Amino acid sequence: MEGLKFLLAFVLLALASSFASASDPSPLQDFCVAINETDGVFVNGKFCKDPAQVTEKDFFFPGLNTPGDTSGPVGSNVTTVNVAQIAGLNTLGISFARIDYAPYGGLNPPHTHPRASEILVVVEGTLYVGFVTSNLANGDNRLITKVLNPGDVFVFPIGLIHFQFNVGKTNAVAFASLSSQNPGVITIGNAVFGADPSIKPDVLAKAFQVDKKIQIHPLSLMFSPRPSKWTRRLKFVLVFVLLALASSFASASDPSPLQDFCVAINETDGVFVNGKFCKDPAQVTEKDFFFPGLNTPGDTSGPVGSNVTTVNDSTLLNPPHTHPRASEILVVVEGTLYVGFVTSNLANGDNRLITKVLNPGDVFVFPIGLIHFQFNVGKTNAVAFASLSSQNPGVITIGNAVFGADPPIKPDVLAKAFQVDKKIVDYLQKQFWTDNN
């Protein structure tokens, strides 16, 4: 039986190889074993070890036969094996995980991987699994689910919200492979209600269509809040320059990110890479995603002139959502917007909220796959233009996808994931779900 388990896991890795080019840039040599020494220089991914110094230890990680501790609040434990654990995974576009689930409701709660698809095989127990599509043409979010038994394999597409729930009376074990050396994890409950600093209750109350005091406060308490800064107003028009700025995202051959962001720096010290060197992530601020002054009219006297194309009009809130296949660049035309995005889980398990108040002419960037929002904090209508780096970026509106999926996600799953009474889940689902059959 023990041999069968690991044979299944080995077959899973073989199956997963077809995903390897879906997210990460392809390697330009046999391997590029990661090293942590940067000398203050950061790149998209990792620097390589001298190939002459590479050994079998660089491709090895022991202990995935050891069960994880499932005594925590959600009843599951994920043991990850990515480039942080196996340095030889650098540039190979793949990583691995073991997931343990407690009996009677162990849950890997609704989450996304912004940089990876996932293929999962059940080794022990019975799992109810599913993912929610991005917004369909009719605005709905479709829930696709399956009950898996030992030997069953299931695929979760890149960037989509998904979960696994133990519906059996015994422990369950699954192995998963992901199509990135660093797929990232955004646990929806933690990112939306536990961001640091916290997303404003006004934003969440409007997004989830609930009273701020009755519903949002207890949810925020479960995931640890702290208020964030914001303020004010005003107006203008311009978009041609926005499209020019956005063109840097449009190339289909650009390498995919290996972390949430890689803020460019110009210092090279004579070393050149494909793109730009990255700023130390600890030094990144909202200013790195911000550009002022686009309310200054450009010169339209040239042979082609300039004009407005795509318009997105927001009168109050563009609720927390993700684009699984695109980064977004946004310019404010009228009004004042409070905007922000939440990082995937950091090394310490936190989700960092990066926010900015935008006035007319201000530009802001939302990295691919991350939960983000725009909120009108002014007294007048607000208008913004956005360009996205895909012809079909997809939209996953968090409230709709989690509480309005069709068919609905089981209340037991959501109550456990958000650590609230099932009655609150029932209430939230009533706000979002409509039986269209």
C-alpha cells in the first residue's frame, strides 16, 4: 500500500510535466540550482549556483511520508516542496505538495495560486473538491466539483479559486503538483479579512452586501484587522498615454512572474538580465505602483493624434476581484479612488495590503492574479480607464465566486474556511446566489 501511494505520486509528477511551460520561463540550460546570495541584487526568480558545484542534494527533499499536523482550526496541513525547499527546482516550472486532512471536515480552504495550475491525486480518504470559474458572459461564476477517492486525479486551472474538503470518517492524504517553482498562495478569507493593514470595512460591507457592524466586524476579527489610511476627490480626461504605458504588459513572450512583483531598478553594476533587476521586496511601497500627472494634456498635433478607447465607469466600488490571466494598469479620469491589492501569503504567512488614494491623472498597477479593488471616496461620480495584459483577462469577483457559485459551495466548507457560524454563511449566500434553473 505504501509503495502504491508513492507510485501514484511519481505518476502525478510525470502527468504534471505537461504544465511546466504554462507559467515560468523555460530554462536555458539543464538546470539553474538556486542560491540565496544576492549581494543586494534581486531578479525574477533566483540566481544560479556554479554547475560544477551542483550535487544530488540540490534536487532532493526527504520526509513527504510524514503526516502533517491537522489539529489547527481548518483541519488541514500543507507541506510544500518548492524552490525554497529544493533549490534545483529553479527555472523548472514545477513544485509539489503533500496535503493532510483531518476526518469529518478537514479543509484546505478556498484559495488561488496566481502563478500556477495544480494537478492533485488522492492517496487516502475521500475528498470533495472544486473550483469556481471567473465571471462568465452572463456574469455568473460556475462551481465545478467532484468527489475523489484514492487514485483519482483532479486539475485546478491557474488563478481560479479552489478547495478540498474531507467528507470521510478517516484521515485523507493527497499529493499535488503545481506548474511553477513558486506558485504563490492567496487564501481568500485571510487575504480579504486579514490583510495588514486591513481593508476598510466600508469596502467589504459594500462588496459583500452586508451591514458593517453585524457581519464584517466579526469576520475581520477572525483574521486580525488593523485600519488603513485614506481620503478625498476631483476630475479630468486622457487615455492614449495609458495604452502606451500598458503596452509593456502586452507581449506574449514576456516571462511570467516568479513572485508577486518585481519592482524594477536601474542599477546593473555591469550585469544585464532579461528585463530589469528587482528591488528588495522589503523596500517596496505603494509608490512603486503609482505614477502622478497624467491629467496634463499631451500634444495631439502629430499625424496620428490621440483619442479615448476603453472606458470603465465606477460610481462607488469595484469590489475585491482578481484577473487570473492579466496584470492591470489604471488611470483615474474623474473623482477620487481608494485602491489597493493584497499580496499572496508571505514567508510569515501574512497577506500584505498595499493601498493608495488616487486623484485625476494618477496611475496605479495591479499585479497579475492578486486580489484588488477600487473604491470611490469622493462626493461625485468617479471614472477610471484600465488596460489589461490579456485579450481575455478573466474576472473573479470574490463575493460572487465564493458565496454565489452555481451550484453553491457547501455551507460547511465556507463556515470552516471563514471560521464563522453557518448561519452567517447562509445569509451571505442568500445575498449572492440565485437559482437560474
